[in-house]
Amino acid sequence: MDEMWSFGHSKRQQRWFWHAFKNIVVPGSLPSIASGLTTGIAHAWFCLVTAEILAGRYGIGYITWKSYVTS
């Protein structure tokens, strides 16, 4: 923002910048953000189940491991 002022941009150009950012950059980046969130949630779920298998007495990981060992 300060760079715009130092190069002599007016308030009108500054408003155009935020308009373009809001209407072009943000919608264009939403697919990547959604993909990253999906991957992050999948990794978190995997880590949770793995931790329950290794150290838990309750939860879906423990139930899965117990059914695997006893059958």
C-alpha cells in the first residue's frame, strides 16, 4: 500500500487496486485454498487415527486396531 503512495498513485488508483484484488485475485485463489484445506484435513485425520492406534484406549483408531488384531 505504501508503495503505491511512494510512486504517486492517487486514491482512485488505490481503490481500483482493492477492487481488482477483491474481485480477481481472491476468487482465483479460492480453488487452491480449498484444495489445501482438504489435504490438511485429510492429513490431520490420518494423524489422529494413527495416534489412537499407537497410544489410545478409545476412538476409531483403537477400535480398528483391536478388530484387526483379534480377527
